[in-house]
Amino acid sequence: DSYLTRLRLTEPLLNSFLHVSNTVLKQAQEIDDKIKNNEDVGPLAGVLVGVKDNICTADMPSTGGSRVLEGYRPPFDATAVKRVKELGGIVVGKTNLDEFGMGSTTEASAFQVTANPWDVSRVPGGSSGGSAAAVSARQCVVSLGSDTGGSVRQPASFCGVVGLKPTYGRVSRFGLMAYASSLDVIGCFGSSVADTGILLHAISGHDSRDATSSKREVPDFTSQFISPNILESKPLKELRVGLIHEALDDGVDTSVKSAIHAAASHLEELGCTLSEVSLPSFSLGLPAYYILASSESSSNLSRYDGLRYGNQAAADELNALYGDSRASGFGPEVKMRILMGTYALSAGYYDAYYNRAQQVRTLIQKSFEAALDDNDILISPAAPSAAYKIGEKIDDPLSMYAGDIMTVNVNMAGLPALVLPCGFVEGGPAGLPVGLQMIGAAFDEGKLLKVAHVFE
Ligand code: GLN
């Protein structure tokens, strides 16, 4: 009840949600009744979960932030949503995003712009800006987002919450609207590391409906949260931490750099051995990512043809129906990505762009492997700046894309990474949060959660 009050009062300022469920209290009542009757309720019983609107829900609209899917109600729940519900979680609503996940601010949503709860004249980050703002403003307890190139981690940093991008394959993508399938993962937001870990545990594990989901066993990420060694003076004494050299170059705000250096010193105080590591291919990640993500999206988005789902234009001929439905259904950012991707994949350009980007991807994977041989985790900022003003980068897509430099490499390598608040910089009415990114070896989410929990 109090979360719904909070939601009603803050939503006119924030616009985090595209749809709010009207059965939340009824579901909560049913759980209360079960508890009274001593019936089993799951570990997420009564926990309000926000779900990014590119993740399918059977009982609510799922638009992906696009007019092309306006009015679409999937006949099924995404596996991650199904698991949340089975464990007692209540989906409070669908959160705003950049259309199909393409953007870094939520300004590319076809429906509304979400505001940052720390300063409503600023962006919450994106593309999962609605999910991050909702947790930050306590409109829900935890939320699901998706991360193709940073869409969970960068908004977590801008909104001062914890965001976790799992290893590729850890969480089923069944029911996640595909943007770039080889990079997409469903991730988690929480206001604490423990909440985030509990949600990750709930949604992880193999799913026969996603051929890329891993069969690896899912450890109990949450068992270490009460580990007594948190009380020791040097609880992280075995841990080797590598600070990514290239992630602190001239393009990063000085105030962000100071916050990251302070966080690194704090890790040392906790017992970690800190060293600088070099990832020589770091700066190649951005161009390679935008070629690969656009290429994959140009193929994935061909399914929105006006026949199968959502928006259908009035036309009396088949090609016109396809063309008009797509022309009126997609927004400008999505059209730009489809054009870039189709170009990069076209005969004659394929080798120069797509193939070369794939080669860069291999280089990036190798350099992470080497760095993680010598270190348990790597750290960097989550973004080169704190949250910026709504409208500031809207006419300058290249500068917006440049803001993804800290996150895209991790998706290309398929690794897990966690972002948590590590300080504040000047800005807004009362300062703006800065996030620290911790990157781990594949399937080592447990270590990231443990370190972050001790750090927090
Ligand atoms: N900002 C990046 C993009 O626009 C990443 C988005 C994401 O992770 N979905 O592609």
C-alpha cells in the first residue's frame, strides 16, 4: 500500500512507468491470506517488481517503448517474469525505456521521457531508465532491465542504485524483445546489493526455450550476505583488483575520476591488492559495438512487419503495408540503427565493417581474459559523467554513444558486471550519484556480489 502511495505521488514527476497494474493490492492480499493459513509463500512473497517494457508479460501491455507494438499484449510471460511470479513477486508495472533498448537516456521512448529522481531536469540514463528511476524513487523494491551495451549499469550509476548485468547465458532471454541477440541479457536493479542478488538468484538458470541459456548450476548468491568475515578488519584480503587504465583517460570527468580513485582506496582499506591493468583494445569497443548491435538489430527488427504484431498501417498492397507500418511505427533512432546495420551487412561492405567488428570483439574477449587471469575483478567508472540534462545530447548522437564507452566492452566479452553507488559529484539540487563498475570472470556473479556487499 505504501509503495503504491509513493508511486502515485512521484509518478507525475518521473514518468518511470508505461503501465501500472491494478491488481497489486489484490495479489498482496492473497499472499497475506496464504501466510495467515500457514501456506508456503516464495522468497519474493509480496515484493514489488518493476519490469522493463521490452520484457513480455501476459497480463499487461508490452510495447518495447515503440509505437510499432502499441496495444500488443503477449500471450505469455518471459521466463524471468514467470520465475519472479512463481516465487511470490508481484509485477507492479512496465517501465519506460528507449525504443527497443536503443539509447542511453529514455528520450528515445515513443511515449514519454523519464526524469532522474535526483534532479528531474536530468536523464535517468538508459535504456532501462524507467527501471532504474523506479527503484531509486522507491516506487518498487527491485526491477528487471535489459543490458545490451550498458542499459542496466549506466542508469544504475545515474540514479544511484545497484545494477547487475549477468554473464551472457546466465538468465533466459525467452520473452525479451531481441535488440542484438549476441549481446542482450536481462539484468537486475535493487537499492541494495543483497536485494539485487536475491532477484538475480530468482531469475537465473537454464531454460529450454533459450538455446543460449547456460546449463551451469546456479550457486546461492545470497548465502554470503551474512558471512561473518564482513566484520573482520580486512574482509577482502585475498582479492586482487585491477583498475582499468584506459577507463580513466581524458574523456572522463575529473569529479568522476576522483570518486573512482576514492573507491579504489576504500577497496584497499578492505584488504584488496590494487593494481592498474591495461586493456589496449578498450577504445575499439565503442565503434565495434555500434556496428555489431546495429547489424543484429536490423535483422531482429525485420519481424515488425505490420502483420504479426501491433501497429498496422492502412494500405491496399502488401509492400506498402510493410513499408507504411514500419515507417509510422518506428521512431528516428530505431530507423537510424536499421539503416546503419543494413549498410554494414550489405554485400561489399560486410567484410570492412561487420567482419572487422567481429575480429575486434575477439581481441576484446582475449584482453579481458588476460586481465582476469591476473585479477579477481576489474574496476572502472560506469559512465564518463554523472547524469546530464534532458535534451543535452539529443541532437548529438555521437556524444551520447561515446557515453557507453565504459560498458559496451563487457557485453562484447559476455562477462558479468555490477555497478553500485560509490560517491557523489556536484550537480542538481543536492549532488548527483556516481557508480563504480566491477567486472568479473564469466559466471562469477557471486564474487561480484560479495565484494560489492562488503564495499557497500
Ligand atoms: N546505449 C546503448 C545503445 O544504445 C546500449 C543500450 C542497451 O544496453 N540496450 O545501444
